[in-house]
Amino acid sequence: MGEIFDSSYVPDPRERADRLVSPAGAADTADLKGIAPALVVTAEHDLLKAEAVRYAERLRRAGALVEHHDVLGVDHGYDGKDDKKALETYAVIARHVRRAVNPGFREAG
């Protein structure tokens, strides 16, 4: 299935290693210093999780990883199948965005 998705996403195999296609590619070693603070969301059973974890580690080393949120017990596309987990994850993303645009933001409660 990976080849089908890769072909749909980037039809030309020569372009798949371009860092703009996937900043988590193993060949991408570009300096991330100065990149915007980031939230990385992964799904526990996602085939792409290792790439995302690798990217989160690169962001951490660059001082740009704000949070790595792993959604347990799910696979890629879980948000279309599990409303509860999707809403929980969307809340994490919304909190991250609120803090990014308003550094003084504090959660209620």
C-alpha cells in the first residue's frame, strides 16, 4: 500500500527524496535552527510513525519541539474513525495554536 500512496502523493519517484515532500526523510539533514516551534502528532500504529518520531527528535535538537503527542491505540487516519480520539487530539492542536499566537494564554480551570 505504501507504493500506492507514494505514487498518489508524489508520482515522480525522483522527487520523493526532496525535503519539501517529507521533512522527516532519512536523507534530510538540513539545519532546523530557527524553525517555528512545532507540535508533532503521531498515531501509535501508523506506518509513518518512525519518520515523525525522527523529525520530532530533529526538532528537539534544534530547540523547536514544543510537544510530541502520540495518540495511543490508533493507526493513520484514526480521526475519520474515532471521534473521541479525534476530538481529544484536535484539542491538543488547538491549545498549541492558541499558545503560539498568544504566548500569555493560560488554560481555564
